[in-house]
Amino acid sequence: MTDAIVQPRLMRGLRDYLPEPMQARQWIIDTIRRVYELYAYVPLGTPAMEYLDVLTGTAGESSDKELFVVQGPDEERLGLRFDQTVSLARVVAQYPDLPRPFRRYQVQPVWRCDNPYEKRGRFREFIQFDIDAVGVESALADLEMITAMCDTMSALHTGPYRVRVSSRRVLTLLLKYARIPEARAADVFRVLDKLDKLGHEKVRLELTAGYKDESGSPVPGLGLGGEQVDRIDTFLAACGTADRQRAGEGVQRRDAALARIAELFREVDGAEAELAALAGLSRQLAALGYGDDRVVFDFSIARGLAYYTGTVFETELCELPEFGSVCSGGRYDDLVARFLGEKVPAVGTSVGVDRMLVALLELGRAPLRKATAQVLVTTLDDALTDDYLAMTYELRRAGVRTEMYHGMFKRFGKQVQYGDRYEIPILVVCGSDEKARGVVQLKDMAIGRQLAAEKKLADKSQWRAARPGQFDVPRGELVAAVRKLLAEIGA
């Protein structure tokens, strides 16, 4: 070859999924799908690329630094979707005959051109698994999102978790309480959203005069007055800071948190009705068994995405608080109006599948399998190839995931090593002797691995004589015997 060899490599923030993590990833997706279908959501798929003005609303201004921008064949400007909600809003507007409410789930990759942090599950390409209910104003839809998040965490065996519920409406009431003009809402919420990352002191500085970061670069402040920021501090103290909620210290009961906010906002117009609605939500959650140990109010959450209009949710794993939110969402009643010119209420939530995978791997709770095969049919004698094929397809047609060995090694020991490397539970063995006797041998690989780990049969001759986990069955009973053994070993 005269061509230069291309160096195999990936862009930072992208990753390959080899068979073990890929199967764990697929288990996460399948598990979430089962939960969402229990809630009777229907699937939807949309293209990876959208017109840039669909994604940004500004026909290509790069307000969206996280967007991957693509030049189309007709010189149109396109972008890779950064989430699935904007595409959903476009679909609802484009297909007016869709039923309302439109309740869909969607699991597809999204792309964000930001700074990846792979150890904490932050990638430039990742899968999101969303549910959304469009065209429903009832707070029961918000309730359902919260319970679906809880049920998803339980189904994934994440260990202890906490769904933190906030409200953009409560934060708007905070502006009134702190005497901050509503025109400054976006800036104030943007800074409050950094509370988890920067801590209280830096957030206070950014709300006021600003500060210099670790590199010495200035971070401009919003110029709020001392009394205004003091009132924000009083509010955060009343509702409980994110740090305390995460650590499980000082976590307030939902009704106690609402009572303290009600006392603080007693002279703020509109506070009574909003807090009463949240109290009703809390009572319904409690009646359904979703207690304060799993769902809390934390009004310090001010999600950065601009389209949230009501309730906002974030879910964190108590054992890995540094991972941040693994499942989040909220109510966005104005987003579809970009395409229709009329308000369409909507609420949704999304699981970051790849961040969840990294978290479950770190916790040791992701099921890792090296192969999909339940059975390996060994091939010891070329003269018996038709028999091996018959056994393989007989097992497959019976619903048993079966691989027939096609490798170059004919020695039985090498084929056993292959099966052991991929942790295939059962080997089917048939040589000329077994063929003559009308039997096949089944080898339970788990017993062999257990004895090897316990070093009970260290000598090879002793191992061959003992034939651990290996036994004959009549050829005609192969399927029944395999099914029985799979049931016994739980494979």
C-alpha cells in the first residue's frame, strides 16, 4: 500500500460504545421505554438536522454557541438538534391533526458543541430519552412527569435519588419580593442557575458588583442593590439551598418549605394562589406514595433554558451529587407559539441516557454482559457441520440466543476459552462419540468459573476427569434440557 495510513481517532466529546457498555446502555433505554409505555406515551422520531431558524428562531445568529451548524446542498443553513423539545414543537405545529393532548416519548441522539467532561457523563453527542405532553394545561400532567421520573429512577436501580421541584412562577414572585424589575428576570435567573456550580458567595458577587475568576478575568455583575440581594438570600434560606438538599442535611418537608415561602411572600400579589397550587401538587404526590424522601421543593433551581414557564424539575443521585442532574424538565407553555402564533401548554422531562450510564457504571449498578449469546454450539468435527447447524437453528427457533462457533480453532479447549471470555452460560458439545451414542453434552460454564475462582480443581488432569458442570442429554431433548439449565442458572 502506498496510501498514508489514517490515524484512527475521535473528536473530543465523542465516544465509541463497545459491546459491554453498549448492552448496558441498551438496557437503560429498554428500561425507560417500559416505564414510559406504562404511562401510555407513544413513540416519535424526528430528523437529526433542522433548519437553523427552527432551532434558534434567529435564522442563524450564533446566539447558540452550542449548536453544530451544517451547510446544506442548496446552501441552506441547518443545525444538529441540541435537544428534542424544539423538534417536538415544530412537529405539533406542522401536523395539526395530531390528537391533543399529544403524549409522546422520543429516544434519539442530540449534539452540543460545548466543553465535554466525560468522567461526569458530559459529551458532545449523547442520547436523550424524553416524554412530553403537549396541549394539556392541567397540573396533573406536571404531577405525572414527577412520578414518571421517580418510577424511572426506581426501575434503573439507581439507589437513593431526589427530584427537586422548582417553579418559574415562584421565582417571578421572588422578583416582586426583592423589588427587581421583571425585565431583569432572565439575567437574575441565569445567575441563580449557577448556584450549584459557583456557590453562594460568587453568585452574590455576580448579582452585585461582579468578581474576577480563577484566571483573573472579570465576571461582570448585574449591579443589584444590597437590599435586593439580601432579600434573595432570605428567600434561598427559607426554601433550602441546593447544597443542603443534595447532602440530605436540613431537607425540609414539602409543606414546611411552602409554609416558610408563604410567610415570606405574604404581601406579594399572586403568591397565595401559586403556593396553594404547589401545596395541592404535594398532597397528591404524598397520596400516591411519593414522599419527602424522594421529591422536595427547591426554588433555587432556575433552569438555564429560556422556555420554561412553570414547574421545573431536576433529579440527582444522592450518592453522586457531583454528576448533577440526570433527569430534568419542566413546563414550557410558550414554545409551540413560535410556530403557531398561539399558546399551546406543554410539559416534559428528559433522561440523559449516557450520563446515566456513566453514573450507574461508577455505582456498579449497570448490568454488564460481554455477549448476547446464551448458548455456544462448539464445532469439533467438520464431518458434523450439518449437525451443528441443525442444533443451532433448532435452539434459535425455540427462542434461545445461540452462537455457532465459526473461529479457526478446532481444539475443544480453545473453544471453551472463547466461551469463557464472552461469559456464555452454556456450551453444547458433540463429537463423533456423542453422535454415535445419540447424545450431546451440555457444559454449565458458570460452575467451571466458580470452581476455578475457588481453586478447587487446580490440576488439569483432575479438571478433565471431574468434567465440572458437564453432562449428557439425549439429542432429541436438547431444547428442553437447555431451557431447564437456563432457568436453573437464571441466564
